[in-house]
Amino acid sequence: MFETRITKLLGVEHPIVGGAMMHVSKPEFVAAISNAGALGMMASAMYESQDEFRLAISKAKSLTKKPFGVNLSLFPAMRPIDNDLYVDVILEEHVPIVETSGHRPPEDLLARLKAGDIKTMHKCVSVRHALSAEKAGVDAVTVFGTEGGGHIGEVGLTTMVLVPRAIEEVKVPVIAAGGITNGRGLLAALALGAEGVTLGTRLLVTTECPIHDNLKRALASATELDTLPILGSLHNTLRSWKNPAALKVAELESHQAELGEILAIVAGTATKRMYEDGDLDAGVIPCSQSIGTVHEIKPVAQVIDDIMREASETLEHLAK
């Protein structure tokens, strides 16, 4: 029922992309999203070597026959990332879809992907960046509103404002991201002109998501007031769950603390400890304001089915 340019471009049943999340988007989770009719996305930056990355892709391919993609991070990173090495593996393993996020995707990188017949998307936080990515040659853009969880940029535009503005300016399909967790949100995004949505925070609170049950239960109990933008002092604003670690980062920023003090708290090792051991105070986790609408831990397939059913029922109700 909800066939769009995005479903055709990506070869998926539903106009839904699972957001690539560092330390979370492992092969089993990615495959569960793709098997549910959406597009699972693997986070390449999780893997420190080509061999690790190749093994992860092979694992995902063994778990799903449906399309999945890979995210290439163009954000500044504590560990230097050579995305060309990831592209080597992507081309060799015939991954069909690549998303870039952060800075403008390099045209030579896009050219390599296009030569391999790979569909490309770019995630950005402004119309200017969307236009730049379109000019660089991507097949679609994802525009990310400030209510979303993760790197929300410094522009401060909400999804409700950003999506229709992007639709006015770009010709490639637009995917809406930021604050979408249910069928009503999907339908609203389509009404604004988007041709698909990205889900991140909602998929954290699922059975297959590889984070500790303590953290899933805490997120399911959170409200829309339980998030906090941090790292603005580093011009790399991140919306996170408001736990002690995030509050400490905000305090350090307010006192103009040394960079090392801040990075010690937001380091991936601390976040991994929270994900794996359930220490809710250990690190920082990206989280959308929409967490206030997420109340149950469900299998990924049920979440996707619920979203599509609610979108259809809402559309029928509006038609009356």
C-alpha cells in the first residue's frame, strides 16, 4: 500500500530504514530489520579491520536474503577511519546500498560506489547539506530533525520543518528522520512529502536489539523530557538519554572543561560497558525525544507490523 520511490530504490517492502547505530547495528540485528520488510543498516565504524567487517557482512548475508545496507561515517572520530577500506569490502561483497552521514560525501567515493551499481543515500541536518549531497550524486537524502537521537547538528530544525523544506528544494527522494516511532509518525512524514522514514530509538527497545535488558527497560520507562543535547561546545551536538553520564558531560561543558575530560565519558568503551553489562550510569547513548512514545519491548517484526498497520488504519480514518 505504501509503495514509494524509496521502496523501489531500496527494494524493500516498507518505506522504513533502520538507523545505523554504533555498537548496536550488528549482523543479527540488521538481518532482523531486513527480514521484517524494512532496510537494516550496518554501522561500518564498529569494525576496526577489513576482515572483521567482511565477517560481519557475511554473517548478515547468511541471516537474510533481503536487502541491507552499510553506513559510512564521515563524522570526526577518535579512531581514524579510512572509508575507502570499507568500500573495498562493500564492493567485493556486493552490498547493494550505502548511506553516508556527517560531512559531504566525497565524489570519488560516490563514484566508486556507483561504478559498483550501489544505491547511495546521505544523512544530513539542513536543506543546504541535502542540496550539496544531491549535487555530489547521491540517489536519496535523509533529513534529520533536531528531536532525533544522535548527531543532530547545530542547525536546530525539527523534522516537521525540515522535511517539507527539503521536498521543495531537492529532486531525489527524501527520507524523514528524527522523532518517528509509530504509524502516525510514518503517515505524517509521508504527508509532508517524504518517501520513507528512518527509525532509530524505537528499534533500540526491541527483543533483538543487542543492548542489556536493564537499558531497554529504562528506555521503555523514559519520557519525552528524558533527553539532553550535549557536545555542543565541540560543535558536534548529540541528543542523548539523560542519564548521569550525559548530565556530567553537560556540567563539564558548562565549566569549559578540557576536551580529554569530556571524551573520557563519551568514549565508546564506556558506552559498550553500558550496552553489555547494563551499567546505566557508565556511558552516553543517543536517544530521541520520541522515547516518550515507546513503552514496550517487542520483536522487531512486530514493531514494523504495528507501524504499518497503524499507518493504514490512520489513513482510512482520515479518509472518512
